[in-house]
Amino acid sequence: MVSDYRTEIFQKVSVCGIPCDFSDMRIDRNTVPEGRYQYEVADDDESQGYPSRVRQGIMVNFFGTLISDVSLPIGHDDVLWLYDGDFE
């Protein structure tokens, strides 16, 4: 199921010190306002409920969606790997 950004209820989180809106649902990209950045978060490979990586799209171990006003520091491999304290 994909949710509409305009009707979804978000939690405020910080990713690498950057304020973001977070939802545990997939958000329809067509509903996100222009100028905002959308990313998806993956759970760790053991499915323990710990966010482990951020990308433009996540197929396996989907954990949630992030929306931010600025781009996140995605690495050369198109992934932002999350470590202790990166996702609060």
C-alpha cells in the first residue's frame, strides 16, 4: 500500500543531524511537494527493527519513508549507511 503525503501523519526524526519527517508507510512520490527530498529506509538484515540504510528506493526490508528539506549525505554507492546515533 502507498500513502498520500498530504494525508499521512509523520514523526519528526533526525538523520545525521538533518531534521526529517518519517512514516513507516511507503509514500506516493507524486504527492510529495516539489523541493522536498524523499528517501526510503531499510531495516537491518536480521529484521530487528533497526534502521540500517537510506536510499532513493528500498525493495527489501522496508522500514519507512523520510521526507526532508535538504538532501541527505548519500554515499558514492547511492546508500547512506546508518550507525548508532544517526537515526533519532
